[in-house]
Amino acid sequence: MPSITPALAETLSVLEGAGEPLSTTEVSDELGVGRRSTYDRLDRLSDAGHVRTKSVGASARIWWTARATDQTSTATGVDDAAASDSGVGETGTVAVESASESTVPGPSLDAAVDDASVGILTFSGDGRVGFASATFRSHLGFEDADPSSNPTRETLERVALVSEGNERVEDPVGDVWTDVRDGQRRVRVEDAERWLAVTVRPTAAGGVVATTRDVTRQVDWESELSNAYAAAEQELAAFRSRAVDGFATVDATGYVVDVGDRFARIVCGVEGERTVLFDQHVDTAFAETPEAKQAVTECLDTETTVSVEEAIGFDDRWFDLEAVPTDHGVAVHLRDVTDHVVRERELRRYASLVDALGEPVYELDEHGDFTFVNDAAVEASGYSRAELLGSHVSIGMSDDAVATVAQQLADVLDADEPGRLRAEYEVQPKGGDPYPVENRFAVLTDDDGRMTGTAGVLRDISDRWERERELETYERIVETVEDGIYVLDDENRFRFVNEAFASLLGVSVDDVVGASARDVLHDAFVEKAERALASTDDGDRDTGRFEGTVRATTDETFVADVQVSAFGFEDGCGRVGVLRDVTERVNRERKIESQRARLEALNEMNALVRDVASAAVEGSTREDIEALVCEELAASSSYSFAWIGGVESYDGTVTLRTEAGVEGYLSGVTVTTDPSDPRSHGPVGRAFRERTVQTVQDAASDPRYEPWLGLVERHGFRSAAAIPITYEGALYGVLSVHADRENAFAGEERAVVERIGEFVGHAIAAVERKRALTSEEVVELEYRVEAIYDEFAVDVDPGGRIAFEETVRVGDDELLVYGTVTDDARDALEGLVDAFEGWRSVTVVGSANEDGVSRFELRTGRSPVYMQVMGSGGYIERATIEDGESRIVMHVPPETDVRAVTTAVVESYPGAELVSKRQFSRPMESMTALQRQVEELLTERQRAVLEAAFYGGFFEWPRTVSGKEVASSLGVAPPTFSQHIRKAERKIFALLLENGRRVDDAGAPD
């Protein structure tokens, strides 16, 4: 082996004296020289073959002498290469295994194996422990065990081993001692606190041999080397941080020794030749930058590093200046910190903004620990800044709040889209009551997108939570009240409705929200709401109110009381409304009002009846009565106006007779009685045809009133009643009454107006009869029915004669007709009774006279012809049937509606025709006057009794009927008949015999 230098010899002696491998640092410490020089020496010794080396860890290396390796190889039979790799060579392994398996005695070999630093463990092919060297037992902490006995497999299983990854080895035998693999592994024996390098090799006999080497010190070296490496890295970082952008050197007396160009330009203000600053005192050289001069002076005085607090500005750049003491004076360093200054100013500006917020601002690291809090956060938390910084955020939060925020963060990070988050929870300040906050925070990341923490702003939302609780209370109220509540935007679309509103309309909330108000509520309702809201602009009221009818989807309607007021949104203005179903109340009020109106109407009607009665008594005309009725109705508070119409033309057109409260009602309008004409379908046309009261309760919506909607709009009425004016079957016209309220003619009020028609008809009939009696002019109408028997399918001999002489009314719907019949016409009379629906019975009174003529009494129901003629103030002059031909002659006043009379005749006798009509003056004025006085003296009942007795034959001699029989015909008791007949006789005789003086029912003269 070649000779070595003294320095190398010194180094080699250190390794030889150690007796074990040493690290570079250990050798350097023994020699007292630097690591770099030590490493160079060891490397040269290794190249010369004097030492062996091996790398450990990431960058460390150990060294030992070649002589030590040779001694170990000789003792164990393991070559150098094997020892450096696994701790035992293949030859040595086989040799030991062979010795163990064949139990060949070899004291020197056993001793050498036991004394070797490498532990040996063998397993046979069947998995049993074959041999364990003393070194192996020592490595596992079995020093106290019997040296002559090997450890068992179970014993090895109980040895606690830990891998290099600091994980416990669950199956030591399977995972370590018998696990054949390339290279070696390291395990730590917990009980022995020792690190072992383990190598497992297979044997030719099918077993394995494991070798162990104690590497505890080596692991410690590696740890030390790792720490040294870290320290070196830190030194390097410190060196890099001291890299300068300008420099100057000042000696111990304060004179400049050297200066860089950039330093001269920035600190000293010297451009160009920097040498002019050499040998200048700092007071002169650094005069342009007083803070630099002060730092150098302070450094010379204190022999400590001095830094200028404020950065030095130059050409939009910023520099830090540092004076560092040296053995010969001061080294002045200038570093460019422009980016730092700009960033610091930016941060300062942000800090000002944060402070200006006046709200708590914080920053957390990735573990949730506070790294920054502003003054507001400190004040709000109740903790000091020192207590907060470094503390976990849970210091002021509940576990639930922490879990909620953590889950939000996890969701955001899982989505790989870090961004701004928002959470609401309660915080617990130190020594205070919890209060709610809104936390708006963001995820902070590094340049690689990894989360480094969070930052956020807290806002006290106690007021908002309180408002929300109030709103929740209001919401519960809104959802539980029975009133419908809705909100409309400025486009008249529903923004909100409660369940009650939807239920009232028979829809769901989802069906309404977003829909137009006009699609859900009819136009008239919406317009009412708009007018109600507009009315609040002119006064002090904030809320408009109205009542309207609402139609639900089920077509059912209800009356709603609605309150509306303006309502503001963030994006506009709308209105809010409360809708209450007041149908029951309105119906109740309407009922009360209707009762009041009916009572008032009844009172007014009674007054009207009295007025009409007075007019009739005072001898008023029909025109006077009609005008009076209309004027009284129009003047009442219950009705708006009234008019009377008649039909005087043959085309059925209704003409206006009189009106009050309105002018020209029928101007430009046609009302007819022709059923084929739609203009007859209104109440007036139907009243003429059916002779019953006809009403329209809501003219604006009744489809039958459509032809006259113009009248509704022009005159402003809502309901109307058409009342036929009749008496004893005679139709004098139709009274039409109009009201400005709906349903004005229902119930009792309808009955009242019906009685008006009857009473007015009675009054008109009375004045018509009076006028007929006092009038000198009369119109004679003659009707003929050819072949009347054939007309009514009466199969008899048409010969003979039937004469109908007088008709007496004995009830509302019963008449007695007296007449004569020849013997050859009796069968025909009986046949007619069967043929005519209204004829009930016929009785022949007494026996026939010498001419074969008998008197008869015919009982019939109401006769339209008789009622029409009597109602017009006329009478039937004669009616006969002779040889099958019927003729009826009647006298009526000149103003009689001949068309109405003819219609009544034709309806009763379809084949009838008007054969003559003539007007003439009535003769015998004295007789007429007498008849008028008799008409005035007798009551209707007295007249009926007198006529029945006269035409029944009571006054014949001999009498053909008795008083009892006449009483029976009239349906009264005989004493009643006698009383009426005596009073009638007394009045007539008094009129004839007492110079025309009138007498009353008691028989006393007036």
C-alpha cells in the first residue's frame, strides 16, 4: 500500500482508534479541521484503499478502516462485500447454516459466530427456528435467556417491532424474519430501543437465514446529519437574505474604505466616479442621506447591527439600509425592497379599509387558528389580541357552528372551486351573551391552489334576526288567518298570496303567484281596487277600502271586504291587499235593508192605495189614476221611476201611456208582445202575454234584457218589475217600476207590487164603469161564430135557440149565467157544457112555457170574454145560438181597446169573427141616469143577489125558484140572501119613491 502524507496518516489514526465507522462530522471534530478538508482527506484515503465508506440517508456518509473489515471477515467467514451489503456473506451464511443443521462440533467457529457483531438466525424448511446466535439474541434483548437454547417461533412473534414508517409490525416472523427480499430493511426493537438492519436470504435446503446488524448509532448519525443539513440550509437562506443591491465599507474611524456604484448613486448622490468618496468621513460622504449616516455612526458606537427604519426612496425604487459591525469597522448593505414597500403600502391601505369597516375582520391558517384580527374583532370577542392569535376559531363558536362552517369548506374544496362563502351562527364573546353574526369569508390559497387558510368579515345581525323573527311571526299570522292576503307588483302580477286567499278562490298558491290579477279576478274587481288605492292620494288615509263580488273557479261568488295599500319592493312599487269573505254579513245587512225597504215600500204602497182610492172616489179618469200611480212610485225612496204601457196596435208593439221620474223612456226603443220577436222576451212583453208579474233582478247581467242594455246605462237602474194591471180578467196595461238596487222585487215586495196591479186595475175598472154609465156614446161590437157545434165537436141537431140573457158573478172564479132554451136545443146546451172546459153544469129552472121555452141556470168558471168586457166598463147586450150559429153583441165605451176584446173572444171561440162595429148615442137619458144611481147605491154583493134573483125567476108569478134555491146557487145561507135582497129592494124603492134621495145600507135617508 503506498505511503501517505502526515495529514492523511493523522486522519487514518482517528478511524483506527475508533474501532467503528465514523461520520464525516465526527472525524472533523476529532481532527479540529473543517468538514470540507476532512471529507477531502477521507476521500483520498478511500481511493488509496486504506478506508472503506458507505452513504447513509440522503447525503451523509460513514467511514471505517479496511483492517477492521478484514478482521471481521476472518472471524465470521463473511467477505467484505457481503458485510458491506447485508451484514453476512453467502459463504458465511451457508457455512453457519450447515454447521447448525449438521450439528458439526466447532468450538472455535461457535465462538467466532457468537462474538461476531452480526446476528444470525436460521429457519429450517419446515419453518422451525434452527439457530440463533448470541449476537442475535442480544439484538432482540434476550441476554438473560439460556444461551444454550434457541428462541422459539412464538417467542419471536412476541417481540415488538416497528418499521421505518413508524408502524407496528403485526407479524414479525412472516413480515420480517422469513420475508426473503432484495436488500435489507430496518426495524426497531421497542423493548431494546435498538435499530436493526435485517437481511433475509434463502438456503439451499429450503430454509432461510436472517442476519441482523445493530445500526442504532448509524440511525442517530443520520438524524444528526439531517439536522446539520437543515442548519446548513438555514444558513444558506440567511446568506441569500443578506444578498445586497449596494454596499459600502467604513473603517473603525468612520472613513469610507470602499463603495459600490449603486450605493454611491443612491445614498451619496454621486454619479459616475465613485472613488471620490474614498477616504471621506461618513458625515460628508453620507450627507445626502442623514438616516444612513446615523445608522453607521450608531453601529460604530454600539458594535451592533443597525437598520434604517424607513426605506430610502430613489427613482421610484425603495431600499433598506443595514449597518453591520466587522472586525475592521462597518459593512453597509443596501437591498432593493421596492416590491416589499409597495406590498406593505397596499396592505396598509387594506388595513385602513378594514379598520374603516368598523366590523370584525380575521384571518385563519389551514388549521383554523387565528393569524390576524383587527381591533373590532378584538373588541367584539372580549379576548385580548394575544389570547386570540394562535387560538383555534372554536374559542368563540359552538361545536355545531364549527361543524357547519367546516362542512361548507369541505364542500367548496371538493368542488375544486374555492370562493366566497357565507354562514350565520351565534358567537360567544368572553364574559358576554351570545349573539348572531353573519360570516362572509373566502378561502385563501397559494400559487399551486392549495388552501392556506381563510379570511372573513363578521357582521352583527342581531337586529336582522329580530326582524326575521318578527317576520316569521307575521308569516305565521298571515298563513293562519282566515282572511286572504295578496301582494301585487307594479305590473299587476301576484308576488305572494297566502293559503286562505287561494282557498277562497278555489285554486292553489302556485296557480296564482306570477299570474296577472285580471286573469285571476275579473276586471271590475281589479278596477275597484285601483280606484280605492287612488283615493288615498287625495287624503290622509293610507289604506283604501271597498266591497266587491269575487267569482271563484267553481263559479261560486262571494262578497269580499277588501283593504288595499301601497307596498314597496326593492325593484319597484306594488300594493298589498287583505280580502275577507263578508258574504254572511252582507246577506244579513241586505236582508235587514230589504226588510226595511219592503216595510217602507209597504208604507208607500198603502199611501199610494189611499191616493188611488181617493182619486177613484173623486171621479178621476183612468188617465188620472195611471199618472198618479207613476208619480207616487217615482217620488218614493224605494224606486227610481215608473211608466205604464199599453198595446193599441195590431202588430203587438207596446206604446207609452204615461211615465214619471223619467222622460222618453221608450224613445228609440221597441218593446213588443209578439212571442216570436226577441224584443218581447223582457219583463214587459212577458207580463202582457202571461198576465203575471215579471221581474229582472239584475238588468246588467240578465241575458233576456240584452236588447235594452242601452236603457240600463242611460237611466242607471239595476232591477225592474212589469206588473199587469188587471181586474176581473180585463188587462188595462202593464205598470213597469224600476229601482237602482239589485233584487228589489223579491219576496214580500213582489207581493206588494202584485197587489198594486190588482188595485189599480180595480180602480180603473170602477171609473170605466162609471164613465160607461155616464157616457152618451157607446160602441157596439157584434161577433159571429158559424157552425159553433161543429167548432166544438158537439154532435147534435143544430136546430133550436139558446139565449144567454144575464151573467152574475158569485165568486172570484165562478159565474152564474141565466138564459132561455127551446125544447129542441136542450141537448145542444147539455153538449156545450161537456165541450167547454170552463162550463161546469146547467140546470133548467121550472117548466117550459107554452112556447116550449124554458129558463136555465149555467154555472161556469171565469170567462175571459166577460172579464174583458166588464173590465172595460161595458156589458154583453145579448148572446144567442140559433140554428147552430152563435152571435154575441156587446156595448163598450168608445175608448175601449177593441183589439184586446177581440183577442179574448177569439181565444174563447176560435172561429169567431167581428162582423160589425158601430158607435151611437145612448137613448133614454132618464133611464141612464137611473141606472147610474142604482149602480152607485148597490154594493157588488147586493147587485149580484138582486140579479140572480131576477134572472133566476124569483120575482116571477108564480115564482119559478124559491129564495132558498137562489141562496144555494149563490153559495150563501138563506137568511143572508133575504138580508141582501131586502136591502137592495129598499134602496131601489127609496130611489123611485122618495124623489131620488139616496139611502144607506141601514135604510135611513142620506
